[in-house]
Amino acid sequence: MKKSVLTIIGVIGIISIVSLITIPQEKLQLINLPFIKNKENQEKMKLISNNLPSDYKNGYFYIKKNNLRNNIMFFDYDSKKEVYLCNKPNCAHDTEECSSYSKFSEANQLFYYDNALYIINTSALIDTITSSALGETDKNNEPPSTIYKMKLDGTEKQKVFVAPNGAKISIPFVMNDKIIYGYLEKRKIEGDGIFTSKLNERKLIQIDLETGKYKEIKDSLYGTLIGVYENKLVIEEIEYKKDPRSLEDNTDAYIDNLYNSKIKIKLLDTKTQKEEVIYEDTYKNLERRQYYKNGIYFTGNKSKKLEYIDISTKKKETISELPKSDMELSPIIDDKLLIHSYKQSDAYYFDLNTKELHEFTLKDKNDNIVEILSSNIDYYFVKTESVYGNEYTTWAGTTQKEYLGDNYGLIKKEDYWASKANYIKMTKAK
């Protein structure tokens, strides 16, 4: 919580495919081009977030780590197969000649918008720490992050934005046609041998993807985009009592400072750049929050109350009493809010329409709640389980299990919420 952590997950996109060709099992799979454009109406102003599932209909795009390289992959719902985003016969998918190959280091993010794929390379910090350790660069001068656009088959990659030197942009942000609203930040790299970073500067910016230029909207060291409302940006912003950077490694002091700081929910008009505060309270009273449609669902620290703020009326109400205090709130999907204990031992979902709380027991073999990654009209695309191998001892002396990968499947929406593990398994590419 003290240090900024990027969740590096490939964000998704889905479109119709004319067909998929599967060659013999021992060989690599190919995609038969071209792709057909998604004919469904898409919101022009849309939040792009790691935390929300996709609403695309025919498949799932993501970035897969293969040892020391990354590849853009596609799970096709019709064929139930995973394929490389590549149509070259006998391709090893390990050079830039392959349309699925991504040379970026570990921190990158993929998303779909308006019949194109985008990759945001946010690896500036990782590259800087690595280079600094090798003595190759000035450790306070990060390489910039970049945004690439490509066709849905992975070809015609073009660089559409380069951040200023030492700056980084990452999800979440809001797309509106050819404009991106997001946060551009700089960090100071500190240390001698062991490197850490501190947030030094952060601005909300507007990027024009056609020109590659951007303009600053406002300084916002501790702001986060959480949604859109009537073509305005919904932002949550923390006003700390004390600068958290001054607290060093004092975790107790950091938590106390955070809980007693103020959090504000704001609307920002992108045309006039005027802000309006919708609601504000101390952080401990809005500790866990999920924005959905026209309001915010939240719980406070040590509270069993599930509360709601209506953005249009600015009114707050209690809508349910939860079984326990301090339960985690997952992103809201199809008007259902998944609620669970920290270790996921107890889980429920709250139906926003009926106002009823239901027990939820759909878990994988590791006793983790089955995660929704994408959806269409009838099905959710889910990670059915993470697969682990033998235990080993790390350099720090801790015991861990070897991570072997994830398995995926489709499940009918009604089965998911009824906690029935009726999966349609997906075949992974070799």
C-alpha cells in the first residue's frame, strides 16, 4: 500500500474472426486473416482498467509470458482454442518478424478499443532499476513509456505516443475516440545496490493519439481515474494529512496517516476543465470502493455496512448489512457485486437489482475465487485455476511452489452465479 504497485495484466479486446485454422498438435497454431470489425456499438468515452472484465463478444486478447519473451495471444470462444496472434507457417514466435511477438520487458498492458489493439509499455521503472544495477544509466533518469497501436491481427504496429524522458503512463485511463486521459508520473530512483522508487511528480494529461502530443490538465499526485459519468471523468483523490513520502518505512504511521486523510470523489469536465466535488470523507470511512454506472459502492474500516453514493443526487445510503466487517469488494459485473473475506474463505454476491445477498462458493483447486476475465451475452471467460509444481526455497529462505501456468474456460453466466463449475475448457497453444 505504501509503494505504488502496477498491476501488470494484459487488458483485452474481442472481435469477430472469420476462421481459425489449427494445424497438427505438435506444431504451432495459426490465425487465418482477416478479422471482421466489431459491429456492436461501443461507448466512445470508456474507462480502460485492469480491474474490470471486457465486454467484447468473441474472444480474449492478452499478453502471455513465454520464458524471457512476451507474445500476444487470442482465445477464440467458438473454436475453444488459444492461438498466437500470427499467421506465419512454422513461426517460432520469438522475433519481431512475428506479429505476436512483443519485445517489451515485463511491464506492459494490452487493450482493445475501436477495432484496434493498443500496447502501453510501462516498463520504464523496471528498465531503469535494471540498468542502474548494471551501471549503465543515470538512475534518476528513467526511459519513457510508450503507446503502440496495431491492427487486430497484430500487424502494422505504430508508435502513437512517447512519454517525456523519465516519465510513465499506465492503466487505468479513459479513452474518448482518439484521446486518452491518464496520469503521467515520474519517480526518483534511490539506493546503492538495492533500488527503490519514490513518486516525485504526477499529472493528469490529455493525449492526442493522432498527433502524439499531449497537454497537462492538472497536478494530481494522488488521484485515480475510476470511471466516466455523462462524458465527465470520475476521479478519486486523496488529500493526505502528511506527505506519505516523509514517513519512510514506518508502516503503522503510514496507515494511520492514510486512514485519517481525506478522500474526495470528483467530476472533471474535460471541455471546461472544471471540477466538482461529489462526496468527501475520511479515508477510513471509504476504505473499499467500487464505481459502477452512476454511483459508488463502499464499506468503511471495521464496518459491516455496504453503502452507496448516488452521483446524480450526491446522497449516501446504506443498502445492506454484510456478514462480516472489512470484506473486500470486487468489480461489479452484470449488476452483481462479489464480496469476500481477505483470504477468500467466505464469499457472497450482492444483487443490485433485488438488493439480496447470496452465498458464493465457486473456487478453484487452490481455494481461490474463480476470476472473470471477459464476457459476452451468455458466457464468462474465466481463469479456472493456476497450476503449481514442486516446492522450492527462495534466496530469502521462504518456501514457494513452482508456477506452471493458468487454465481457462467458458462458463454460463447463470452457472457462475449459482456456483456451478460447469466449464467449457479452452485448449492452450503449444
